Amino acid sequence: MSQHEGTAHGYERIRSKKTLKEILEVATSFEATARDFYASLVPKVSKKMRWLVEELAEEEAGHYRMFTELAARPDIAEQVTAEVMTPASDRKFSDAVLLPDLGEHPDDQALLRYALGREHTAMEQYQSLADSTEPGPIHDLFVYLANEETKHKNELEQLYYEVVHSGGV
């Protein structure tokens, strides 16, 4: 019986780690999905939100480029085989690749709520990965992205407050 328990514990310990390559692949997919989603929303959102959706699509495209350029670097080939603890936010981050249907004419609040949730999830994931990676280009990218997502989240919170509370609503 104790052998079985030890095996289960060992299995859980192994499952609690992922290679940086696996993490980078999910992060790249996360950013590509967001880029495409926001780009597809541009013609559907209200005119007063169009600039925001265009900006979000551009930011996600920039993050996608960072990940693809990093993955192509030969100097990190050995680093990406390293295993790191899977962040607590990993499942929520992976699930964020699945997109909601905001309809043909998304309401401003629904759009902002979705964007806020996505930025918050990315912020948590990238900060956790920054905390668990060794100094170097991968760590630096996660630190940069955690800071970017935090900044975006703060800006979106301010905009959400303005939209929700405009006109005494």
C-alpha cells in the first residue's frame, strides 16, 4: 500500500512540473489566440471601443512575436528543456485559449470584463513564471510581460470604471 502511495505522490510531483518549452508553447498560443480574437472584434465593437480593441490586438501580436523570436534563439535551446513548477494559474491560463462568444455587437462592459479577466490571468501566469525561472532571456521576458500585463490591467480597470460610471450608471 505504501508503495502505491509513493507512486501516486511521485506522479503528482512530476505532473506539477512542465518544461519551459511546454510553457512557452502554451504562452505563444495564448497570445496568438488573443491577437486573432481582438482583431476579429474590431468591426463588431462600438466606435468608442474600437481603438481599445485595435490596441489590444497589437499588444498581443507583439507578445506573440516575442515568444516566437525567443523560441527560435539557438542560445536558449538548453534552457527550454529545464523543468519549472507549474504555476497555480496554469490551468486558468491554458483555458483562456478558449474564447467566449461576445456576439455580433459586443456590449462595452462585456468586452472590458473579458479583457480584464484575460489580462489578470496573463499577469498572474507571467509573474509566477518569472518567479520560478533562472536569470536569463526567458526570465527577463516573463518579468517584462508580467509588468506589461499589470499595466494593461490597471488601464483597463480605469476605463471600465469610466464606462460603468459614466452618466451616473
